[in-house]
Amino acid sequence: MATELVFRDDAYARECDATVVGLTDKGGIVLDRTVFYANSGGQPGDTGRLVLAHGSDIQIGTAIFLDQAKSEIAHVPTADGGALPAVGDTVKAVIDWDPRFNRMRIHTALHLLSAALPCPVTGGSIGDAEGRLDFDIPEAGLDKDAISAKLAEMIATNAAVSTRWITDAELEANPGLVKTMAVKPPMGTGRVRLVEIAGLDLQPCGGTHVNAIGEIGAVRVSQIEKKGKQNRRVRLVFA
């Protein structure tokens, strides 16, 4: 059954009550609802814990999607995470907030980077303290300081970040919304989530973001690498 993805509606939710609805053959714990972001789109799955009714914890090392439509999530315990619950048990799912919030800040900053450099994106990665995007840019002569200054100018506007949904058909009719060449937005459920930074960016994304870009704080381009004839890797870090 599909997992209710609480993080899609509220990226700031740190915990939620849930019921165990399944266990995978590899020890993953499937809940009816979760605040845990599952590894996808270059953003790692959240860490945290499941608190059982009698008070003990199961430590969670990551969360993963179980299907291509990205509708069902398994919570993967650490090697010494604790005894697995039974189907039907009630738990409280609690994420490690600091790394999640930093990834939200980095992820939103990467959306701004894709607006500052309006070229096809060939890859990307989101971390707790840095992130990167790979761009299809021939001999671009990119300048780290100039890009950093442009990002600072954007962040200073404190533009609002919002989400809305469109149908698969609407996305197919507007292919220009998709910036990423390597990672395609999750489709197959009939609708696609758009993330909009007011006045600056609009693109499909299933990840977690801050509510206003001022929350990103200061960032800078730390490195620009040549990864092929037309591929440039641009790295961002918190300044």
C-alpha cells in the first residue's frame, strides 16, 4: 500500500505517529505514513528512529523507496538498530532534524543555482554541508565569485518557496519545466509535484525545501570542475 508521505506536505514535520504495515525480506520497516524522506533525486534518505509503544527505539540508517512510482517507503534499521516491530504495531517516527534541515537548505540553494546557470543539468548531489550540480555547458568560462554573488543577490530577496501539483499530461505538454537530464521527475501516479521559488525558479521536484530562501543563509561556489568536454561540476558550500 502507498505510504502517506508527510514530508511532501510539511518538510518541517520532525515526527509523526504511524502503524507498521509490512516488513521487507531485507529487514525494512514499512509504515502507513512517515516523515522520513527516502533516498532519491540526489538527496539521501533521512536517519532517525522509530519509538515503539513500550518506549524502546529502533535506529534507522536510511529510508528507501520500494517502487518506481516512489509511493511506498521502507525504513532501514542500522546494523544494531534493535529488534524489529510486528505488523500492526504503533510507532512514532522521528527524524534527525539537523542533517535534514541542512539538506533542505542545500537543496533549495541548488534550485537557485540551476536558475543562475540556465543550462541542462546532467547530475547532482545533496549533502549536509555541500551540494553540487553538473551542467551541460561547453567551455563556459564560469566564474566562482560571479555565481556566488548572483546567488547571494537571490537569497537576499527571501522569496517564498511553495509547491503545487500538475498532471503527468501537463508536464509532458511543458517539457521545458524539466531541467535535469539524468534524473526524471517521479511519474506514474497521475500527478507531478512542482516546486516554485517565487519569481526565480519553477521545476518538478519531490524533495524537501525551506519555506523561504532567506533560510538558506550564505552559500558560495567552492569549486568548478571540468568533468568532460561539455560537463561542468559546480559545488556549493555554506559560507
